[in-house]
Amino acid sequence: MNSNSPDGPTQLEIFRKMALLKANDERSRKVISSGRLVMPYYSYRGQEVIPSALAVNLRDDDYLCTIYRGIHDMLAKGLPLKSLWAEIAGRVDGTCKGKGGPMHLTDVSKGVMVTTGIVGSSMPIANGLAWAAQLEGTDQVAVATFGDGASNIGAFHEALNLAAVWKLPTIFLCQNNRYAEHTRFDVGTSAAQVADRAKGYGIPGVRVDGNDPVAMYTVAREAVERARAGEGPTLIEAMTFRFHGHVFGDAGGYIPKEEYAEAVANDPYPRFRAQLIANGIASEEELAGIEAGYEAEIDAAVEFALNSPFPGAEELTSDVYGVVA
């Protein structure tokens, strides 16, 4: 086994995070479909491995900058369920007092620094946080997650160049789910692989099966160790697939039926679950208990959110830099 491969307890921790993410996404879609909440929602179902295998290598004080399809990144990093649900419900007990909503979540206590709806903007922000860590002499790392479409944005190239020049402890994590909104990867991207673009900036570029927990963990661990040691940034391209359309309500008709069917048939969640049992890392009863526990936690979080009050008028002028009379 590679020295950076996850041991049994670590694999089980990865599964715990995956189980939470899967259950939360399924509940989110159910709550919206039932009409209990009305909100924009970007399903991450199918991409649970990537943030789960990354997060077990991170500390609370490491930084995460993610995107509007990033609730799985945030939950894996430790964002509390009750705070999450209150925020997406627009309630005052949410992480941003109900003023951020599902596309602008933040929880500094867990290193979830910003969620942005602007494609590609997670990367320069992560660089700023990485630079701060470098100046302060800490060994914190900053992770920027983004999709394959964002690798064609100018901020991607500017951020990689600056991180390389200053050897910033930034990890650029591209979750390549093969479709940028409704556009297939090869239609809008000149490079055969996003990871190849790292060569132009003189930094490591690694392409990995983002649906393989062991492979994803190993690559993430090496990138985190490199960043903590002051050796600079890494670009990771984690290959995956989203099981639903770009946004809730999008049927995904632009995805060939055969491609979709193959991806769902290779769902990484049940596959990893079966591997844990086959390898003697956990029993069926133990894994079922983990899953049931998260269902109960999500039940409590949803009720907490819906019973939380909406923010009052005074919140219009709080947490802002200034108010123009």
C-alpha cells in the first residue's frame, strides 16, 4: 500500500462524509419538490467522493473557497447541518443570518470562507488566503474548488500563475463532471485534460478518478503535504459525473442517455460501501447505523430551520461596510 493511502479508519471516515452528503442532497431535492422550501439548488449527487476524501486531510483552520454547487464541499469540511439548513431557508439562525442563502454560505469556524456564484472567482480568493497564511508563517492551506468550465476563465490562469510565482499553499481542485452547465467538456475546452494546463505554470498537475476514494485521498494528501511544506500549489483534476441537471428542474436532456446510464450504474457510493464490507473495514449493520443516524440529524436540521424566524428589518443594515442614507 502507498504510504499516503488511507487506512481502515480513514476509509470509514470518508464513507461517513459521503453518507452525509448523499443523504443531504436527497433530502434537499425532496424538500424542494414538496414545496416546503423554494430556492435555487444545484445537486452534487454523484460527486460525494471528492470533498470527502479531501476533507479528511484538512484541519478546521485550513481554508475552503467553493462555488454555488459546493454544499458537498462545505458539509465535508464540517459546516453544521442546522446552520446550513437555516441559511438555505433564509432564517436568522443560518450561518449568514439568512442573508446569504444556498449560493453564498460561509462558516469561518470551519474554514468555509466564501461561497461564490461568480464562476472561477474561488481561485484568486483562495490565493489571498494562502498568501495570508504564508505571510503569517502558519502551515495552513487554502483549497479552491471549481468546475471544468471555470478552467476556461481568466481567473484560473491568473491564479495559477500567481500561486506558482509566490509558491502559495493553494490547492486548485477541479471537479470535472464533464459538463459546464449544458456544454460538454470537449466542446468548450481546447485541452484534452485540465491537469495538463499546470505545465504552463511549472506546477504539478494531477488527473485522478474522483469517484475512487482511495485514489482521491492519496492525491489530495500529497497536495496538502506539499502545500504545508512550503513547496507550492498543485492542480488536481478529479474526474466525476453529476447525476442531475445543472440546476434543480433541469432534466439534463443534453446528456446522452447511454452516458448517463453508465455513470449511474457506476455510482461510487454503493460501490465504496460494498468494498468496506468486503474488506472487513465495517459491517452492514455499522454502515446502516451511520446512514440512519444522518437521516435523523437531517430531520432535526430541517425542523430547526423551518422553526427559525426570518431575519428582521435591522439585518438590512448589519454586517455591511456602510449604508448610504
